[in-house]
Amino acid sequence: MKDGGPAFPSHDKIHNMDFTESGMSLRDRFAGMALTGMLGDATCVGDHSDYATAAYKCADAMIAEREKEAP
């Protein structure tokens, strides 16, 4: 499954040693943002696992759209 790569990669150098952290995946970031919007709705009721599933569907759609070539 494509995850869109890292959302917040970082590279640090401490005492002449390199450290790289990939951070969360872009898929997780997109899903979290979608979930925040869904759960912020005052009418949000029901099984929250349904919201999580929908959030990842939104994230997958965002990644697929990003991968399309621009016209």
C-alpha cells in the first residue's frame, strides 16, 4: 500500500553524527486531518471505527490524486 512517503522528515547532526527520522507517513497525516474534520462535526455519532475507515479512504484518495500527472 502506498503511504505517500514521510510527512515530516528530519535530519539532524549532533556531535558529528547524522540522525534521520522519517516521521509519520503522509497517509497517516492525511487520515488524521480528515478524522479531525469528521469528529469536529457536532452531529458526529455512531461507531468511531467507521470514521477511521472513512478517514483512511480520504487519505488514500488524496495520495492517488497527488500521484496523477498534472495536465
